[in-house]
Amino acid sequence: MSEISLGKFNFSILLLLFLASCHNDSPNQHDSKMDNTQNNQQLDQQKNMLIAEYGADISNAIQLIAKGKTDEAKSILRTEEQKKPFDSQLLNELAKAFLSSKDTSEAIYRLEQSIKIDPTQTQALLELGFIYAAKNDIKALNIANTFIKQKGQEQQIAQGYFLEGIYYVNTNKPDLALHSFTQSILNDYTNTDAYIEKAILLYGEKKYKESLHVLDKSILIDKFQADAYYWMAKNYESLGNITDAKFYYEQTIMLAPDYENAKQSLQKLK
């Protein structure tokens, strides 16, 4: 089975990834002064956007999380929490800090409090649902149903079915999960996560050709998905097509050099 997704926060979590990549750049990656100048300008711009939206303290905490310094970030955010206990955005950022350190109980508490303050936060609610799903908590289904019932909101409906599917995967109900992922795709054909999860279930049922068909559709939507190529390789390997299996393991590693399962599987084939 795949790793459990904890959902996606919006702008700020994307920025965490950006800041982390900037922080981890090696000196040899940007040799020219022009490249360094452009990177610094982009980083300064992103920092200014953070400060403008969240203030200097929260901005600093978000950057610390990006650098893996979650304890420092939590210290700053908890101090701010004492000053602003009813600030839903602050509680969301603190939840992210706890998630980064794998403290799901504290993350759940902050998200629950945030949603009580502002029940209109669909992204925070979805994030809470994914944490519940990861803990096999039936509350995940309640949140999923909230999204599924949104008439005319196809993307939200798709997210609800996807969350439902993840819960059923975790609670070992593959038939229900397969139905949920199919419904997610029908409501939003661009939801590549649903394709991959569906393909994994089909692989588990030894329906390798069907799994490949689903993955082909996913790659047509987004050709830069390491997980899609990895499961393509797994299916081809199970079908005895070693040449294609090697090719797709190699494609996986090209997209994600630290993809250990792909590297180990490729090494075995060689």
C-alpha cells in the first residue's frame, strides 16, 4: 500500500517546500552570480509575502519548519497562541508544526479548535479528515460526507470521495476504497492521487493490466509523478516484463532520486 497522504494545505505549505529547497541547495547548483541573485530575490519576495500575510513571528516560524527546526517553530507559535488563542490561521500553522514533528494529537487539537472558530475553512477541515483517516478514526467519514454533499462543487466532492477511499484503505476495505477512488475520478478527472490509489488497489488484486490502464491515464494528466512510474514498474515486473519494469523504475528514480523502494527494486532486477 502507499503511504497515507495527510492532505495539502494551500499557499503556506507550498512555500515551506520552496524555502526548504532553497535552504538545501549546494554551492555547486548555482554557480553564476546571476542565478544566485535571482534566487535571493525570489526568496526575499517569498519572505516578504509571508510577513505581509502572517506577521514577522509567524513568518519566522514557517521558515524554521521548512528548515526542519520544528521545536523552535513550535516555541514561537505557542507563544503567539497565548496572545491570540482565537486566531484560526495561527492555530493552523501550529497544527502544521506539530504534524512536522509527527505529533498528531496536538495537531488534531489545534485544527479542531481552528474549525470551531471558523467553520468555513474547507482546507483545514480536509486536513483534519486525512489525519483522522491515518488514525483509522471513523470521524474521517463524517468529514468526507461533508464534502460529498456539496452539490455542484465537483472538486470538493472528489476530495470527499478521496478521503473516504483513504479511510477504507486504512481499515482494510479494498472494495469500498476502490469505489470511492472511482467516484473521486468521476467528479474530478485531474485528481491524479485517486488514480494512483486506485491502481495500487488493482495491483493488490493482481489485476495488473487494469492497474496499468489507470496509471496510463494518470500520466497523461501529469507526466512528472514518481509514484505513477513506480507502480507502472511494479505491474510490469509482476507481468514478467522485466525490460519495461527496469525502464519505469529508472524513470521513477530520475523524478525522485531518493525513492528507495524503486532503487532497491531496480537493483534486484539487475
